[in-house]
Amino acid sequence: MPRAHVLPHVTVAHPVPFNHQKYGIIEVSMPSHLVCFNPSCRATYPITEVIYTCPKCGGLLEAAAPELAQTPAQLKKIWRERRMNNAPIDQSGVWRYREFINFLGDESHIVTLREGNTPLLSGPKAAKYAGLNHVVFKHQGFNPTGSFKDNGMTCGASQAMRLKMRRVACVSTGNTSASMAAYASAAGLDPIIFIPNGNISYGKLAQALEFGAKTFQVDANFDQILALVRTLAGKLGIYLLNSINPFRIEGQKTIMLEIMDQRDWKVPDWVVLPGGNLGNVSAFGKALREMKALGFIDKMPRLAVVQAEHSAPFYHYMKHGGSGEFASVTKPETLATAIKIGDPVSWPKALLEITTTNGVVEMATEQEIADAKAQIGLAGIGCEPASAATLAGIKKLVAAGVIDKTADVIAVLTGNVLKDPDYIYKYHTGKLEAPDGSFIRSTYGNQPIEVPNDPDKIAALL
Ligand SMILES: *Cc1c(COP(=O)(O)O)cnc(C)c1O
Ligand SMILES: [Zn+2]
């Protein structure tokens, strides 16, 4: 991994007419290419090269910024009109914005389950809990497999199709494997999944099994298994769809595009999201920089990333100024398994995006996450544990005066409430045990009540 401290120079093409070609119905100026993210390298590679990091320097890769044939006003209108079309790629909340994810060239490779199209939900009670006047949740749990991973996976799986790969693989603490299994099977590819032993919620594992993935439980932690799988992928010609895959990031950019579209391009003050491998914050920041440079928005929202207390290497890094060695957490712990990551692959990208948006990084304890999650539930919305780190983080940032109580705040709920029912039941019944062996207080507990079959006795309890 590169340990880059210098921010790369950000260039985005100017939106003037190019000698664009028509690839199927995707009109782009030219097929995109891969660029090394390391500012002192910036080597470029053909978009069809099967690489996950820069062969020259080992840096992260990214797809080059889009070069548009239309003006922002034209595209905003086209994107709106596509919502009314029945074509699958227009109904997809990812491919609707395909001008911003133009790596594919030809739409015939696209595999879509109509991902995206997730709602903005207002949560007055949750806002009050966090000390805000108003908060809006962007609920990515409404996706086909119940998490934002679908926004990225539709792109990763489509690229696998274009590369004529037969098998795809990932290491995952849950949602990535559920999503990859679905998209690979939908595309007719063979999904192979590696999971760290005993570190996955049953909701997510069940999805992977149901969607037909060959699933290996390995007795090692996430980071060790990733190294193992990279070796295997190279040897056996398997396409890797881990967080490091730059095409997944391209798909996740559309979460930000869709938010702006749904708000008629009114930019919020803050966008808050949980941070694990830091791919999503990288995607949000890249989308915002591209939208700004291409004239779709006139200012940037501030990004706030929230990590779990004992899986918070990026929080600690940024707290110490965001420079010097990046220290990973050797034994990450949290019940919010989707953000239980000690060595986030995308931290150099996240550093750029937090810096560019004047963003912040916060952390939340197990208790804070659990209580915030219950509050999101009481708002009638619900989410999985990692997603609730947003509201927990907002509460702290409001209390610290970083987020103003009148601010226009979007909190991204990354996963569906049914992903981890075990956690919910234990929280409400006082049986939720933190990784350190202590019990989480069921502050907003809601126990089932055992009653006899007797209307008078039940009436007395109502
Ligand atoms: C993957 C995931 C995260 C973490 O996102 P990163 O891009 O790894 O930072 C958070 N919440 C949920 C529900 C996830 O599935
Ligand atoms: Zn490089």
C-alpha cells in the first residue's frame, strides 16, 4: 500500500463538446481509462486491464473523470426523463446517471437489479435525539440486497462481464458478499466468497448462500484473507470484486448524484456516513469533485465519516492531522460488523475527500451506536448497526458545535434493518454483549411481554 501524504492534483475535463462517439446508447466522449491515485505516479492504464493496484507503484487505481458531451442542464433533464422510461438501465438508479460512470462503453454488458432509487426520509424524532432541527436519511437499505453495496456491485459485475471473466470473488464481513452473490448469479457468473470465521451476521450469510455463492469460511481475519484471495485470484483468473475494485467506487458515486437529483440540486451542508474500508466516502468525494468541476453543483457539502470506537484507524489518523504513517488497528472490534475493518484499503482516497470537502471524522462507542440505532427504529425507519453510527456521530458533532443545529444534514443509512435481527433482539432484551464482554444497556429497550390468554389482564397492561 502506498502511504501517500501529498494530495493528488485533481483534474476534471471541462464540459465542452468533444469529438464524442456513440457506444450503444451511452454517449461518451471517449472510453475511460484507469489512473494511479498516487500523486507522484499518476500512471494510466487501459480500462480493460485486469489490475487492482498500480503495477508501477502499488497505488490505488481510479477511473478517469467523465468527459461529457452535454451541458449540466441538458443532463439534469435527461436524468429526470429517464425515471419515466421502462428500459432497465433507465430504471436503475445507478445507470440512469451513466454519463458519470462512463467506463463501460457498451451497455450490453450491464447487469442490473434496479439498484439505487432509494428514498430520502425525514426523521423528526431522530433529529431531536441528535440535537438537530431536522435530519434526512438517505436509506440505501432499500436496495435489492439491502445495502449500498448494490450501487457499486452492478458496476463491478458489469465490468466482469465485459472482461469475459467466468468467476468473481470477494472477502467480506457480509454485505459485499450478499451483493456480489446476487449480481454474479444474475449475470450467470460463479460467485466465490471468503468470510472470516464467526464474523458475519446470519442475515447476510443467508443471502450469500441463497444467491448461490460458493462460500469459504477461513480461520483468519479480514486483512489476512484478502492477501490470500489476491494470490488465488491471480493464479486462477478470478475477478476480484473487493472494495479495492475501482469500478465499484464509480457505481457508488451515483448515491451522491441521486441525492442531489432528489433535492433538485440543492446542496446540503453535511453528508454523514459510516466508515469501514472507506470506499463509500471515496466515492462520495469523487462524485462531488466531478459534479463541482463539471458545473452540476456550485458548492461542496462537508463530509463526515463516523467509525466505531475500536475500529477507528482513520479517526485516529485524522485526529493527528492526517499526515505521517497510517497506523492500522490490528484487532478491530465492533458489533457493527460492516465497519469492523482495521486496515482500510481506501484511506488515501478518503484523506483527499475529507480534506477537499473540509470534512471531519468522528467515532462512536458500541453503546452510542446501539442507542442511535434504536432511535432510528423509533422513527419508523430502521437500519443495521453500522448505519446507526451516522446518528450517533451527528449527536456528538452537534454537541461539540461542529454541526450547527440548524444545518441541512443528510445521514446515509447504509444497510437494511433486517440484516442483523439477532443484534436487535438482544438489544431490546438486555442480552447484547459488547466485544469487551460488557453488556450494552437497553436504554430504549422494548421487550416482548408474556401474557395469558385473558382480555382483562391484557387490557390492564395497555
Ligand atoms: C460496507 C458497509 C459500510 C462501510 O462502507 P466502506 O465503504 O467500507 O467504508 C457501512 N455500512 C454498511 C451497511 C456496509 O455494508
Ligand atoms: Zn502508480
